[in-house]
Amino acid sequence: MKRIRTIIATGIALGTLVIGCSGDESTPAASFESFFPADNAVGSLVEDTSVGVAGDIDKAVNDQQAAALINGDADPFMSRGFDAFGIEYYSDGTHSLELRIWQLKTAASTSEIYTALPTEITRYDAAWETLSLGDGARVVDSGSSWWLNAHKGKYFVEVVGLAPNDAAGKQVGIDVVTFVVGKLP
């Protein structure tokens, strides 16, 4: 009789465990918008409401919208296909930047863009400094601004607009890219 009770108790415990692990309480996927830092999430950077859509990211889900947001720079992404593209503008009073996040259709497309950009866009043809972030990251002083880009999975992250020859500005850009890459799946 004691053995039957043990078997029944074990069966109940296993049944509860199986029901509890049924997957019904899965964590929802993060929204695309959630990858953009909130005000003061990265140092003292806040949304620069004098540029773009105040209180929201500028977002594109098709080629026409992306081309309207960034004239010319969207071509390498549009030619490989993307699901979403967003821009947000930030400032800390000293440094201003533009954060761009692309969600491509595949991780292979993202990696291909990362590899191809230095030859597909003239300003990318420079001496890049490699950063240890995501699946690959780099930074360059293009002469007109610091440009940073990184990729992780299906996501490509760019920071542009920081004044050249400004080590503190470069670090702000690295901090933003590090924050975003840390949030990406």
C-alpha cells in the first residue's frame, strides 16, 4: 500500500510539473521599438524632439518609407530585404546622434550587409576599428562624423552624426551600440 501511495504521489508531482512546463506562459517577443533606448537609459541621452517624430521612432516597413527616411543609405538594405527600419535622434546637450536599427529578413542578409558596406557606400571605405559586440561591430571617423555599426542575428545597428575627432563622442556612440546590441535577441 505504501508503494502505491508513493507511485500516486510521484505521478501527481510529475503531472503538475508537466502542466507547469506546458509553454503556455511563454515570454512574449520584444517589440522592435523596445530596442531603442528610453531617455537616460544610456548616460544622459534623451530623445531630441527637434528632429524626427517627437515621442516616437521614425519607422519604415517598406522600401518607399525607408528611402524617404534616409535618402541613398537605404539601398544596400532594400536590395536584400528588410522587415522593419527605425530611426531615433538623441542628444545629451553636448553630443547629438542618430540611431538606426534595421531588422532584416535573415541573419545571413545582415552578415552580408555588414561585410559589403565598406565597398558599397563610399564613406564606409575607411580604416575601421573593430569592436567586440554582437556578431561583429566597428567604428570609423569618416571625416564628417563618427560612424558605428554592429550586427546581431537579423538586426543591424548604426549610429551616425557624432562630431569627428571627438573621443568622448565616439564613446557615447559605442555606449549606445553596446546598449542596443545587449537588448537584441
